[in-house]
Amino acid sequence: MVTTVHANSINLKIRSLFNIKNSFCSIKTNEVLGMDNRKPAFSGRGGGISSTNSLLFLENGSNTISLEIGALNWFSKDNLTEKERSVFSKDAGCKLDLVNFDGETKKIITSIDVTINKNGVPVGKNDKGELITGKEILAENIQEGHIDSNFFNKFYFPKKMKLYEFSQQVNIHGVQEWGWVNSTPYNNKTEQLNKLRAAYTLMAEIINSKDRKKLKEYDHVALKAWSYTTGESEDEILLSQYPEEKLEQGKARIEPINWDDYEVRVMNKGRIVQLFNKSKPTFSPLTYYYIDEEREKFLGYFAPMFSQINGEFVPVI
């Protein structure tokens, strides 16, 4: 079933609200990950209630929202078989509500509610109680040896992890036209890959220069989108993403990039792309070490999303 919504208010906000129980679950809009509960799932808790800014990834016309659910056993350190890792808790589940906040008015556009049936298999329904057909997929795979071993745990991204994907189609009309909408799709040509790498290299140089003005100029497409969807100023957005202690004070000095450690993640019909680390896919080439207040060493990263606009890749989210 396809849901249609006409969104014509300048105060429009569309967010994905989710509630996760005893499972791993990730929330996506047009293939772009909004949020997941990987960290608590890795810790064995498997819960989570939050929301994410879906409007950034929506366009006028047809859109796809989806959730992917997996059993908590995949994160177990015990010596389990793949079959044992695939077993869900009886009370496991994940619910996603795509919600339109129009001024003071709140309306659910569509929902995906996944529970576990008596056979131990995830089943999905929409907000009208209609069944949604799910499909089995494999989670993003990892390769060891591409990140500092002190910050790697093979159970954080389990190998051969089986997920169940549930999707809903939504027609949206009247939303802002984002910078990525008319961008050139990524088709894995060597020229495009070289340009994408050059964009990361330039952004690393700007961050290492500690020049906030230059970073704001380079990040202007993304900042404009974030500002529109949150109501905050571009300066406020930039400060929240790149705090003074990390930028001006130099705590986030980007490490030299080894391109062999990274692959391309292609999303939203090829119009949004990222480079991600082969051993830890949440990490990008914009990786840095820092020491916290307790003198403990950490590995951090910035993970912008890029689109090819007017022949060059620029951060758009």
C-alpha cells in the first residue's frame, strides 16, 4: 500500500519515531540510515526509543521507509551456531512511525510494526493493520585489519548476520528540494571515485586547518538543509557537529587516509554516497584520535554524506 501526504507548510517537520524491544533494529529513509540501536544491542540490552530527522532524505514523489530487524543473539560472545544466533526473543519487536509535525499538529503518515510470530519469524503490519511482506537480507559485512585493533571488536558488526527488512512506500508532495535531488548518480566509475576521495581529502585539510569559516563555506549545502529542517541557524548546526574543542583547539586532527581501508556506500538511487571503513562501517576516512578528560584515548570520526553536484562531490547531509 502507498500512502500519500501533501506537505505545504513552512513549519513542516517529518521525523521517524521508533521503539525497539529486545532486538537489533535500524531505521532507513530511501536507503539512508537514520538511526539504529547497535551499541545497546552489542551490550546485550536491545532496546531503544528515539526519533530521527527523515525530512532530510525525502523528496517530492515516491519514497521508501524501511526497518531492518535482527536477533540479539548475533551479538553474543558465546560459541553459537548461525541458527542459534538467528533465534529471536518472543517479545522482540520494532516499530517505526513516520510522523508529520505541521506546526502544533502531529499526524502519523504510515507505520511499520514488526513482532515475532509463534514460529519465531518477524511479521510486519502497517498503521491500518495490513500485513507487510518482509524479506531476509544479509547485514553489511566487515573485513578485519582495516582499523586500529585497539578499537575493533568482531562482535560489533557480526559476520553473516541475517536481518529481516520491511518497507513501505510513501508519496510526498510539497517538501523542500534538497541539494542531492538533482545530483549526478554514482555509477562506480574510476573518475567519480577519485573525485569522491578528493572531496574527503579537501574536507580533512579544512578540518586540520582549524578554519571554521572555510568549513562553513565548504559545508554550506548540508548546513542549509539541516537549518531548514531544525529551525537552528547554520552556525549553531556547525558548532554542534564540529565543536570548538575539536576544531579550533585541534583535538580532531584527521589521520592520514589509507584508501584501501574504505569502500563506497551508495544510497538513494545513487545520489547520496559515503566512504566507510571495511572493519567498522560507521567510521569514515575523517577519523581522528583524541584524549578525554580522564586521559583515556579514543578514536572518533566525522561522517558527512556527499553528492556529485556540478561535477564535484560536496557534503549534502
